[in-house]
Amino acid sequence: MLEKILLLKNPKYILLLILLLTAFLRLYRLDYPNKYIFDEVYHGFTATEYLKGSKEAWEWWTKAPEGVAYEWTHPPLAKEIMTASMFITRSQDAWAWRLPAALLGILSVFVVYKLGLILLKNNSSALIATFIFSIDGLNFVQSRIGMNDIYHVTFFLLSLLTLLNKRVIFSAILFGLAISSKWAAIYGLLFLFIPYLLFKQQYRKLTLFIIIPPLVYLTSYIPFFLHGHALDQFIKLQQQMWWYHTGLKAAHDYASPWWSWPLNLYPVWYFVDYQKDKIANIFASGNPPVFWFGIIALILTGWEAVKKRSFNLFLILMGFLVFWLPWAISPRIMFLYHYSPSVPFLTLALGHQLGSRFDNKRKGMVLLLLSIMVAGFILLFPFLTGMHIPSFLVHLFFLTNLTKNPF
């Protein structure tokens, strides 16, 4: 079956099939559970308070009701988009604040395809990378929850795509949207500079990345000022955000060190529901075969980048590293979902390695590896979406899996 799909003459049909599957899986049961899960008690709750016009939702010194908290530790754009979704759909149910993340998750899969065409210059490789990214469990889950990770991942990928297409102003605006969603996007600034500073010699246009993103960032705080907050309070808020992220020493059962993320050792438990003889779980977890095969693909891609002096392959490797390695010196508590921005580049490396080997001699090997990745996603699917399955199957899964057993 996979062979027939990959050998279709018109790649547009393959891409359409991937995107339709992506859309269905990300929108499927998006309303479940219809309550805040994991960090939605911060992001989703605050977005709902934005909708009510709450001034307190913008302030770090105010106290929220028990069980929830005002989310001021990240820039507001992702929460503002959730608010807009609830306003447009006239609903405050869970699907309404999760819907933008799902749509961005679908868009991110398409952007990986477009990046694959530019960087890999091979339709088969681009399609394989796109398909693998669509069945990555980590970004899949982050596109089905009211958190900000898929926002900054998608906006950054769009920024890179527009930059590679030499649309620098749009790239700078999109990068501004990324950092207005989550500060971690700033790691990508050096990465975006590389193709222009070192190879394109577009020095004047680089100033756009110094001017436009801060303006976009400041614009995202317009409601903060409209609620009567002063400029000095905005500055203090940024200081509070910095102190929070550099001084957070809290412990958490599902925290994990940066080096463990490629191995997918510590998925993050978002939700559980116990019934008489069934259990539903939602974990933020990578697709283990994708992550593990991806390590090998990155090593091979790095070697090729050096051997062939390939700037495009070097860019893929840098895209992976620039969002992963800085966490090695981060003083704060860390989680697997911080690895989300690196995964698109890991799947591009996989697409390159498998696509370049999809010939008569090695076609069987490529199909086997893709089948294993598909099987990994199918096995994980109930644990990514909160499907109720028999309790004994849940325990059996953790007995035969490297992930941490919460029971």
C-alpha cells in the first residue's frame, strides 16, 4: 500500500491525502475532554478571561480562583488567538480554544512539505518528510491542546519558508508572531541569520529582523495597555517573565533533561480518566520509531553536509540543533514538549535519508521503516487522544514500552 502511494505520478494527490489525514486526526474528538487539561489551566483559562475583558488576567500580582492561574509568564499572542477563536465560534467549550492550535498543526505539516521541496530538492523526500511529521506524536498532541508550543513552531517554520523565498518583510513579521507566542522562538534568530549573513550577503535586510519583530511583539500587548496599564508596568512584566524562566526551580514528576528528549524517555502525562474496566490517557509523547530513526538520520545528514559541503543539509542540521542544544544550559525545569521545534527538522532529515534511498534495491528497506513508524503512531494513538481502552491493555503497553509508567 505504501509503495503504491509513494509511486503515484502526481505528488499533489499524495500531499492532499496526507493533509486530509492530518486534518481528520487533529480535529477528531478535539472537544474531549471538555475541561482544562495540564497547562490549559493557565493558557486556556487566561484566554477565557481575556474574552471576559478581565484586567487581572494581564497582571502578575493578582490571584486567580483556586485550581487555575493567570498565565503571564509567556507573551500573549497564542492566548489572544484562542480568545479570538472563542469569540468567533461563540463558544467557551474546549474545542473552541483548541481549534487554532489544530489548524496551525495542519498548516505546519504543509509548511514542512514546502521546506522539503526547497531544502531537499526532491519531491519524494519532501513527501516522506511531510508524512513522517504528520505522524509525529509530540507536535500532534501539542496541536490538540490549548498551549502555545504549536503556535511558535508553526510561525517559525513559516518565517523560515518565507525567508528562503526571499520575502524578508513577511519573514520578519512571522518571526515576530513566533516570539510573541513564546520566547523560545528567539533561539531561531541566529538560525534565520545564517542564510543571509553568511551566504546571501543581504546585510541591509537583516535590520528588518531587528526592527519588525519587536514591533510585532509590542503590538501583541495592545490589550494590556488598553486596560490602563502603564509602560513601566509593561517593563516590569517582562522582568517578571525573565526572572520566572531563569529562576524556576520547581520539581515535577514528568520533567526531563534535555539530552533525553531524542530518546523519548519521559513523555508528559496530561490527562487520565478511570472507568470501571477502562482507562483513558493523554500523553505528550513522540512517536518512538520516528525519534529513534531520526537520530540516525541526523547523524547521516550531518556527515553528508560536511562531505558534500551542502548548505541545505547544513541548514536542516542547524535547525534541529539551534532549538535543542540551548536547553543544555537552561536553569529552569524542562519538559519533552520543549523539543517540539526541533522535530520538523528531524523529519526533514528522515525524509532526505529515506527519499534518497527509495530505489529498486533499497525500496523494501524504506517501506519497512515507514511501516514501523506508522505502527508506532497507531500503537500510541489511544494515548495521544484520550481513547478509553481496557485497563489490562494500558498496563501491557507500559510493560513493553520504555516510557515511564504512571500507574
